Amino acid sequence: MKRENRKRPERKMLRKEIIGIIVAFLFTIVCFFIADSLRGKVVEKTVASVDGEIILMSEYENRAKPVIKEYEGLLKGPDPDKEMRIKELKEKILDQMIDEKVLIHEAKKKKIDVSKKEIQDGIEEIKKRFATEEEYNQELAKQGLAEEKFKEQVKEQLMVIKLIDQEVKAKVVSPANSDIEDFYKQHESEMVEPEQVRVRSILIKVDEKTDKTEALKRIREILNEAKKGKTSFAELAKKYSEDPSAAKGGDIGFFTRGQMVRKFEDAAFALNLGEISDVVETEFGYHIIQCIEKKAAEKKSLEEIRDYLRNFIFQKRMEEYYEKWLRRLRDKASITRSEID
């Protein structure tokens, strides 16, 4: 029973239940600002078409490159199957882009309506994923994406979410109490909430453009300041951290093993209550971690997790229904696609 992952650099990508999956992948287009400003300007390869609407190679590469780069960064050591895995990933990315076109077309056919307020609320939600308004505007400018085009993309994604609510969520039967009780009995040995830890962290980001020596010097200076105890860790996080959690004093909440990158996780779980770690280096940069709360592993009774199981079973049913429904939509659509190298 894992908590939903949060958008922070030290979080691993987790397999979410279907609503999380749907919302995340629908907003991936918007969050990464997949611009199609090249459309019509040059003649280039078409990688797929859905009912006559094409997906250009430039669009596909804009989507695929950051995903593949992240995946390659997660690979540890030599992998004889690397090329095959990356090829499979590329095919899945194109499949996802095709699915998105299919869903948008269906939403338009159903005349799904989205208000201006809903669009603006959606944009505000996306802005929260950036540390500042300036970063958000810079990303728009970098992608060459005009505000009006961005609003249109947000509108389309909200239309699709409403479509899924109408055509999938509304048609899935909620589990009865007997379904929940049967599920609990069948999986009773798994009904244990694992050990959890809650921490504050300070992150100094490191990428290919960063002077690592300077970054390491900076995080060590912050660590020395934290160890002195004259200023609280929370205040130091607000002042120095480059993680979105900085606004909350570096508090990233509770997490279990398997939800963070390994080095961060190992350091966090090794801390005693109130203890501050040494500098921890991950692929995201340099971290300092303070343990602020711990929870031991605990077996949950049926009544304690009845609501959770009701939602879990419902989401599983939704996932199954959604996959069948989407397959029917794809079967009705006119889809062509090219092989991805």
C-alpha cells in the first residue's frame, strides 16, 4: 500500500492506480509543453496519423527524448537488453501519443464542454509544478509555445478527463462490502503498512552545466550551518533548497522504501529522530536530510483499510474497463504508424 508519488526530483516514478495514470499521462503533454510549432513549416517525416491528423517526427522526438534520457539514467551497469528495452519504450511512447489523439477526437465527437474557469484552474495547477512564475514563462518561451496554443492544449486534456469520467468512471460498479471482505481475506498477509519515515531535505541541484565543486562546497556550508543549530533546518530549507518542498521548509512527507532513489532512501531510513545526515549525492544533486518522524510497520485491520480497499478495487475495475474501452476506440479509428528506429 504505497502513497501516491509526488512531483519532486528525488521521487522515483511509481505505478499509479488508474486515475493517477490517466491524469498524469494526459497532463504530460501539457506539463512538458509539447509544442507543434514546426507543423507546416517544413516537410518532415510523419510517424503516425489518427483519422487524418498526423503526428510529426519532431513532436514524437520532443516527447521521447526526455523520457529515454531519464530511463537511461536509471540503468545501473551494463545491460545486454538495453537496445531492446529502449526500442520497446519508444514504441510505447508512440502508442501513448496515438491514444491521446484517439481520446481527444472522441471528446470532440461527444461535444464535451470545458469552461474558461476550468481551463484557467488547470493552468494554475500546472504552474504549481514550477518553483516560480518566471520558470513557467521561461519554459513556455523555450518551447516556442504561445499562451493561446497552450490554453488550447489544456482545454483538450480537460475534455478528455471529463470524457473518461463520463464513459468509464460513471459505468464502473463500486465494490460491495462482500467484495472488500473477500479481497482482504485473500490478501491478508499483505495488509501491512510498511515502515515509513518523514523527512525534511535541502537539495542543491546538479546537472551537466553545474560546477560540481562549487555545488558541493555550497551544500557543505549549509550542512555546517544546520549542525550548529542556530537556524532551524526548516528555515535553512526555505532559504537554500532548490527542491519544490523548500516552500514547506523542506518537508516531503512520509514515504516507504521503494519510493525514493536508493541513496536518498538509505540515508533517510538510517537516521534517528531529529538527526541530520551528511551530504548525500544522487543523480539529482546534493542533499541534506533531517528525520522528523517515523512510523513502524503495522498490520491493518479490515475496518482500518476498508475505504482504501474499496477505492483500490474500484480503481482496478476502472483500469480494466478503461483498457477495453480504449481498445474499442482504437479499433474504430483509422490509424497508421511507422516503425521507430
